[in-house]
Amino acid sequence: MNEAARPDLAATGLRRPDSEPAYDRIAFVASEAADAVEARAILVARYGSVAPEDANVVVALGGDGFMLQTLHRFRDTGTPIYGMNRGSVGFLMNSYRVDRLHERIASAQRVVIHPLMMEATDANGRLHRAPAINEVSLIRQSYQASKLRIAIDGKVRLEELICDGVLIATPAGSTAYNLSAQGPILPIGTPLLAITPISAFRPRRWRGALVPDRAHVEVTVLEAEKRPVNATADHFQVLNVVNVSARLDPTSSMTMLFDPDHSIDERILREQFDY
């Protein structure tokens, strides 16, 4: 079913098809962690493996950081990623089990995520573009607090925010850095972005905002030479930025597979009730 037939879901950045394809060509990729490397060897011996470019499903073994790297690697290929946790937190991962892998993948829920696209202009006037699955963040580089101006869809909403930084988080990233910065948790499928300050000094009472995920968020760095700021889209960093914008890119997508008894919706509920 094409996106035009389901505009409501396309706008949310998430799509759950009614039927699932058969996955018979598995590629196993692993982080450099010993547990992940060992797990890959066990699974390849059990199930065999094809090259990632020939696979119709990729099994990623590691933690959340490796899952983000894998999602970026296979962005816009249409190849779904089924993660198994061989790291620490593993919020984006399924549990690691060797048995019944084909059955687990076949019954998994398919979730399509659209990333934020960051456009950052540095002090030399160079424009940098990078996608973010979790968040776009701006962080001070020096001992002095940053001064930032925030505009939404071309209209300035906050003239000056004095802070350590600010981030724009997707629902998928709302339980990551955003949650650590006291930002709200957004259930997957919510058509919103969270704008969350990091250690705000002025205005003291501003705790952030929720905006539609179709919004164009723009952050201008004030006193950029005196108060340098860097910008990051997931793991891609730009130093000495003067202006950063972020908006959802509906033309780009990544696909994740989750066990139905441990879905990402369930994990988000657990995070909110702290268990």
C-alpha cells in the first residue's frame, strides 16, 4: 500500500503494513563487542548468512548505538533491521535468543521510521546536512552558556534561551537523550517533536515544547564567536555552528522489526511507569 493511500500514517513517521513479507535471506552484522561477535558466529553457524547487499532482512547484534548505526547504514534501502541485544540497555533491540529465529522474524511487527533532516551552517558559511533518528542537539563548546533563538515555521517563539544546549527529539528518540534532559516521552506514531532545553538558565520556567512533526524548527546561535556551539544529528557532529534547522523528512525511511510480545510501544509504556 503506498503512502498516498495512508496519509495519516505517513504524517506520523510510522507505518505498520497489514501483511508481512517472507524473509529468507538473512545477513548478520555485529558490533565490535565480544558478546556481539560471539553471537554472530553462533547464528551464522546455525542459519547461514548472505552479504548485507543481498539480504532481505538484516539481524543487528549489539546495543542501541550499533542499532542506530545499522539503521543509518540501511536507510532508504527498504531492508528491515531486526535487532538482538548484545549491549547494555537495548531499548531498540529484541531479546537475544538463538532458537526459532525465522519464526520470530516472520511474526515481528514492522515499524517504518522517518528521520529528522538537520541542516547546519557553520561559522565559515558551510552547509552540512545529516539525518537523525533520535535527535538533533546543540551543545555549548566552552565554559560559557550558549545563547539561542528558537523559531518555528519562520516565526520566532523564544527570543533568547540561555542554556547548555537544546535538542529536537523524534518519538523514537524521546526515551534517549531527551528523557535524560527531562523531556517528555512520545509514543511511537505520535505526530509530534519534542524541543527540550539542556540545563536552561533563562528563562528559568521554560521546560520545552511539543510541536507538530511537520514543523520546521530553526535555532540561531547568538554571540556565536564568544559562545561557540556544536550541533549533532545522532552521531554526526558539526563544530562552530551559527544556524541549525530540523524537519521530518518523509521521503527517507528506515524499517525496524520488533517481537510482538516486546514491542517498542510496550517499552515506551514501561519507561513511563519506571519498571
